[in-house]
Amino acid sequence: EEDTEAEAVEPAPEAFDFHEPLPGEVRVSVSAAAPIGRLLCPADFDDWTVLTVSVDGCFCVPEKLQQAGGPLPETAVGIVADHPLAYSLRILGCRFDGGQLVIPEKVEEEPAEAAADEQPNPAPGATGATQHSEGSEASAPRPSTPGPPEFTCRIGKEEFTEGLLRAGFLAAQRDGPSIFDFLDSAQTGTIGPEEFVRLAEVRVPAPAAKLVELHDFLLERHSSLDEAFDALETAGEGALEISAFTAWLETLGFSTQDPESLFVALDPRELGTLNRQAFKTMALHKALAEVQSVAQLKSWLLECLGSLEQLTSQLDEQTLSVSRESFGAVMTKLGYPQAEDVDRAFRFLDVKREGTIDIATLGMLEHFDSSALSRSFSELEAHILAADVDADSLWQSLMGSELVAASKEDFCGACERAGISTGTELLFLVLRRCSSEEVSASELSMLGEYLAGCRLGRLAACRSFVAESLGGTSKAFRRLFEDETQFFETSEATMPRVEWPKGLASKSIYRGREWLQQLLNTLGDARGRRLAAEAQSKVAGTLLYFFPCLRGQAAVMDFKEVDPAQAACARVGRWHHGQGFLDLRRLAAPAAPGADGPELEFRVFLTQAWPQPSGIDEGDLPPAPFGTSRTYVKGRIKLDRPLVSLCPRDIRPLPCASAEHGGESLVPPPPPKKPPPTSSEELKMEASKTLKRLREQFVRMCHDQGLVQPQGGVGKDRPQLLGHGLKQSAFSEWLREQDCGDQFRDLAAELRPAIVRFVRAEFEGADHMRREGEHSL
């Protein structure tokens, strides 16, 4: 009894304290018998260059960033040691971290009389630049309180695009020429302040996502957009005015802060009314949203699975089609984060609208290229402008007057004849999504309205940029094209800025042939490789990225996940993530006399980087944080040698031994190819595959019939005994019953050819001996 009591009070063993193992270390040594690269590839040694990027600072820091930790003392000078934010910059793969807020010493202001005598200068290169102000003549009396002098000059298309680029409008190279053509309504080839203010007249349409939302909202209440249009347009005139449209949305209860912007998006040609085709453009926006969902889904699957073939293995291979529910279940199992995108992608892939997609249709994802669709839009828009047709006459211009409806072959052939060669099949599928039957003039009219909306959207984006970043059209023309030397000198001498410590303000890194090739292609330089998509490769520059983060953080964190005491500063920092376009074209110019390679000094104005996290703006953050203060980054880029031609490579012939030694190449021959597997090895491989499938079926049977017995152990790795109590030949009988015996027959059929080849190969000699014996008898 005493022993029993002693055992009862014995303390339980302590739990094992698990510690993560230290990270492993692998040391690799690589050696070569001789420097073969110097003999065989001397060009590779000439292709290396040293890229040096130096940053002088980020100037005109927004006031909200300056006061992230509270108001600055009026006497603050130098580095603000208690500033809660540190600043980082990314340029051409170079990382600049640890930037500090610096308050320069105050400089005494010039007398008011001297400042009043200063006159603005037009930007260098502005064509026909002139400047004048009231009372600027020598004989005219000077006003007692002069305002800012008027700035006037004439700007050409190239100067206009360059000015937008310098200001940070990232789409300037793509959209600048068409915006200039809109402003130059008189087609004089130049514009001034009077033409530039036309940009303020551009109406801002609702974003595409809002049109998709309205589309879904209407289809919840009507069977089609035609029915919704008929319910709204009761007068029988076939057109809707803006007042009736906005009143109808309010009656239905559709939530929007700006109903007029929806009307603007559906009436890009400014007709003042909506016809049926313009109203149904929402269906095209919906189809394009589905295309975007398919593209995102494909990208995610490739990153997750490595290949799209793995997707079919996740589905039931015995079925020839997949339902929406099973497709969504597989995506959920794989961990795809956006269920709405899965539903949109399925609807687009369901071409026949049967609620199922077959395995062959899933194979379309392998060759799905949404970027080809944007190129087809550009080519189609060029055709519309060249043929001078509108949306209503696009069908006759493209398809002719004989066809009433077009098949895919008819549509693609007509597009090819019109010079539209890319993405036509995908474009047909998009138009087919907008039609209940065939693609006809109605769908092409919708497409014409959509392209007109794209042109309006580009104008509206430029107008929004000018309003938010340049203070509106009245100030923007001066800021874009006036010589800003005085502004830069004042800002860099007197304004708060971000500086990086001396040891961190300059980076020098080696760049090889691949990087130089990309640089030449980016610049559109003839010394680079000529690409098929040359228009897409020539972008003339790159983006730099500026972002604040909390001091002491190794990486940017979500402002919602940091310490509540620092959340306000983190939110301000996240709002001030900025980007700017860095023009690199001056690197293609010859180096200055006495310099080793090309060098450029840059000043890049920042714009806010989008998208921003939801819930970040509580009404206390400025709408354009870098526009009002005109924040810019200053620095220099240098190469240690001039850019040279890289294509084609000058490869010397491979060296050979001397004639007395046979004259053979010194390069060893490639290793011999591995012989094909023998019949025995092939049988082993096929048997291994069959055993693997039998094992999977056996596990499935045991789980279905409850023949699983847990064994010792704890947690998810607890072993299980399968098939406990199973009768002999029960698995074979179960397998014969599955799918009417198809699985059993498939397994046997897969293994039979290897067995036949093995028997024929291994017993061919024995069969020959048997025939010889029968002949002798």
C-alpha cells in the first residue's frame, strides 16, 4: 500500500521544451582548371560596368511628414533627432535606408524691392517663349503692389510631354501626345495658357469598378440590361437625359456619391443623352473585369502550383467538366484569397453558359494573355481615328454591310484586314460575353463607346493630376514650363529636406550584360537588341520609390498592426509613399570630355503611390500630399564606361590544338546520352506508378469504410493503421466495383504493355530454343 501511495503522488514528467534548431550552413567551393572565360568569352569581361547612384536628398518635405511627431520647434536646426520616421528610397535596384529629417539654417530674405524685380523665365526649349507683365515696359509706371507676372509661351507636343514627365505624370509618354492633340483644337502645333485651361473643362467619369457595381445592381432587379433600359426610358424616344438617369438611380436606391459621374462614363462623346448601346456598355466593363480576374487567377496559380497542369490534378480526373461549386471548392482548398475573382473567372471561362467548363477549356489558361487585349484596343482605336468613324458606324467600317452577325473566323479575319493582329480571339470572346446570341453591330457599337470612354479617362487622369499635384490649370502651365532654377535654389537652401548619412548616400554596384541590355532596350537605343514588342519596351526611364517607415523598423509594417502609440505616425508614413519617373535618356549621350562614362543629374517630382490601404484616411490627411509642397528627389547617376553595342556579340572561334596534334577542338565533347531504359527497368517504373495509384485507392477505401485505427502519438503526425480487419481479396473486389470496373481495367491496361515488352525481350532466346527442339523431334 505504501508503494502504491508513493506511485500515486509521483510528479508528472515535465513537458519537453522544444527549441528551434539553428539555421544550417552549407559551404560550396567552385574551382576551375584554367581561366577559360578569358579565352572563350572575352566580350563578357567588357560588358561589366559600375553603376553609381548618389542621392543629395528629398526636398520640400510635406508639412504633415515634418510634424509626424508633433510640431517642430521654431528654433530647430539640423537633424531632428526625435523625429519618429526614417526614410527609404529605391532607385535602379539600389537601396537607400535611414534617411533623416533635416531643418536647414534660416537665410535672411532678400529685400522686397529686389524680389519684385525678378521675372520668370520660360523653360529651356519652349518654342516661341515670351513673357510679359502689366507695366513691364520701361516707360510704364510700376504698380505699387505688383502681383505675380504673367507667364506666356507656346509649347510644342514634345515639350508638353517632357513637362508632364518632369512633373511626375507617369502616363505622359503614352497619353501626352493625345492630350496635346485635344488641347490643340486649332491644330497649330503649339499651345499656350489659353489652350491649356481647356483641361479644366474635361468631365471626370466614374471608375470602371463603379460601372461594374451598377451592372450587377441592375441585373439583380432585371433579367437583362435591355429590360432595365426599357424600364427607365418610358418616353419611347430611345434616349435618356442626365436628370432622368440620376433621378432613377436615386429611386432605385443605388449608393453613389456622384451619380453624374456615372452618366459621364456612359456618355464619353458628350452627346447629352444615353442611347441603348451606350447604356449597355456596362456589360463590356463587366466582361473586362472578368478578364482581369482570369489574368490574376492564372498568375496566382502559376506562382502557387508552378504549372497549370497541376490544376487539373486537383480536380476529379474522371469527369469531363467542372461545375462552379467544385471549381470554387478547389480554389478555396488551394488558398486563393479572392472568392469574387474566382466566380468572375469561372463565368468568363464558361463560354457556352452551361454552368460548367470542361478540362479543355481550363487548358485555355495556359495561353491566356490579357495584355494582348490592351494592344488590340490600341490598334482598333488607331483604325477608328484613321478611318474617321464613330461608334455607330464601326461595324460597317470593319465588317462591311453584307454581314448581320459575325462568327469568330469572320471577326478575326476582318480585324486582320484592318491591321488589328493581336488579341482578336480574346476580343471576340469579350464581345460574345456582352451578347445573348451572336456578335453584331450592337456589340461593336458598345466597343466604340468603350474606346471613347478610354480616351476621356486619359484626359480626366491628366486633369486630376494637374488639379491635385500642380494646383489646378491656372498654376500648372507656369509650373510645368517655367524655368525652375530659382525654385530649386531656394528649396535646397531653405526648405526642410530628407538627407541620408554620408556612408549611405551613394551606392556603387556592378551591372552585367543582361542589365545593360535592358537599359538599352528601355532607352530605345539601336545598340540594344531589337525586340518584337519594341513599342512596349521603349519607356525611356524607370520609377523611383520613396517611403517613410517607423524609426527602427527593418521593413514597412501595416499601420494597423503596430503599437497603438505609434499607429498615427505609421498611418501618416504609409499615406506618404511616393513614386516618380526617372528619365534615363541622357545616359545614351556621349560622355562629357574627360569623363569615363555618361552621367546625369536628376530632380524627380513625387506623386502619391496607389493604391492606399482601406481605412487609412480619416479626413485629416491631404488629398495630394506631394503636390502642394512640390516634393522632389535630387541625385546623380553615373556609369564608369560609355554604353557600347551589345548585339550581336563578337564571339571568337573556339581555340583548337595545333596541326601536329590533330587540330581537334580543345573543348571536350558533350557527355554521352543516357541509354533508354531496358524492358526490365521500364517494367519497374510502370509497376511503381501502378502501386502508387493502388495505394491512393486503398487509403480512399479505408477512409470510406472506417478501416482506420489510430496508433500511439500526439498531434497531427499521429500514425494510423489502415485496413485493420480487412478480409482477403476485399480490396480487389472493392476496386472492381468502382466506376463499373473502369479503374481496375485502366490499371491493368497501363501495366500490360510493359509486361508484354518485358516477356518478349527476356524470353526471346528461350522461345527460339523451344522452336529448335520441336523441329528436331
